[in-house]
Amino acid sequence: MAASCFSVTSLYGKFLRRSLIAAGLSSQTIDIDEQTTMHFWGPQPNSNPSSSAKPSLLLIHGFGPHHGVFQWRPQIVFFAADFDIYVPDLVFFGHSTTTSNERSEVFQAICVGKLMEKLGVNKYSVVGTSYGGFVAYNLALMFPERIQKLVIANSGINMRKEDHQELLKRANVEKVEDVMLPETSKQLKTLIKLAVYRSTYMPNFVLKDMIGGMYMENRKEKMELLRGLTIGRDDTANIKPLQQDVLLIWGDHDRIFPLDKGKELKEIFGEKAWLEVIKDTSHIPQIEQAGIFNNLLKEFLA
């Protein structure tokens, strides 16, 4: 998934690909309309979703590494035996592209909804992390008859304008792309400190390799995605009620979307929502505490 066969990113990409194939998934690309092409990992293309005995589970990645599956390997391996797993690359990540001028998270949700419709998957549960939670929320809002259950992990869909400014202060930067789209080792170190509870030392050559392999492709378009967000523009949180049961999973030390956002979101959603806090965890609980995360998810989906 990266240019150099000697890079850490490339080696992990090859390991990840073997893991996904072993779990029964395959890499696929489909035109969802005249403008947009979506790449995803999912069940073998000759399988018929309507005749599958397994329920379907859609995993939506955050605004991080270029390929969405980088954020979901522990969940894919854990759930593949019992679920038909679908892991799309959002538009301008991986091999998903569009000629449309739309850049909002609402547009991303429309694209994912079209993808699942094209694949013939009529009922499914959704898990979204961070930016993927923005997409998952809008997907559940737009397609209540299709989305069975919704899981939002460390995703401040109730973010306000002031929360955006507070994030910039914590990161000590002026622009959000300096946090979410690092192009220097210093910027990547800052992102890791915000997103990981126990960060480990990484030499500069590894950091530079990660930047080149994970953050540089479609950089212009990804900046446009950040600027196209509708969430966080206003001084109030514009959250509408959902029909689905909602599980909120949060790391107690998240410095991108602090735990207070999860607590507030639980109050907004009311009795149809549950908040589970994972201790000693930051912004990526599905990786940092994969075992706990997977068991919470399994219990909720059951």
C-alpha cells in the first residue's frame, strides 16, 4: 500500500492484506453513480448478501491513515466468522474517488448508503470512529429503515465551534489540517500524543515513512473535506434524534474529542443510547483496547 518495499507502512500493508484475505474478505471497487467510485473490503463478490445467514456489519474509518482498513484489523479478525463485514474507503481515501464538488460528511454518508444499496445489503449495523462517526450518524439519520444498530466511537458529532478552537489550542496549531493531515515529523508526533494514551518512541525515518504512506495521497482533496464539514460550524450542537439503539464508546483520555462530549451525547440521545468508557485509552479504543472494544460491540450487536 506504499511505494517502497522497505517501508514499515508497506510491510504492515502487506500483513494487513493477508489478514483480510484470511478472514474471507476481498478488495473490490464499484461505481456507485456516474461521478463516484468506491473501494471497499467485503465478502467475496460471488456471494449473495440476501441469502447470507450472517448479519451485516459496516465499519467506517476516521480521518487518519489513507486506507480505511488500517483502523479496523482487530475488529475484522474478531467478527468475520459471525458477520458479513464491509469496510469502505471513504471518498478521497484509499481508492475511492469522485468528480463531484461535494465535500461534506453528509455527502460521504450518501456515498456509503449508495454503495450498500448497490451491493444488495438492505439491513446492517454500523460502527463509525471519529470522522467516521460523523458519517455513520448521518447514514443512520438518512436510512432509518436500513440501519439496525449504530455504534459511535470517540466521535464528537455534537461538536461546536468552540470545541474546534479548543482542539487547536491543545495541539498548539493554527489550522486543523496541521493536526489531522501531518506533513512533518513534529506534526505527526503531536497527533500521536493527542490520539494515543501510551505513545512509544518512533525514530524520524519511521515517522516520515508513515507520513508518506498514510497522509500525502489526495492531500488537497482531504483538506477540502475538513473545510467542508458541517459539524462544528455553529455555536450549538445540531443533533437530531435517531430511531436506532446507539452505543457510544469513548476512551477516558481522548484529547481530540474529550470524554465530556461523549457524556453530553448520551444525554442528547436519551434512553436509546448507552455510553461505555474504556479506561487508560485515548482516541482509538478499537486499537488500543481491542479486546474490551470488541466485547462491548459483540454484546451490543447480539
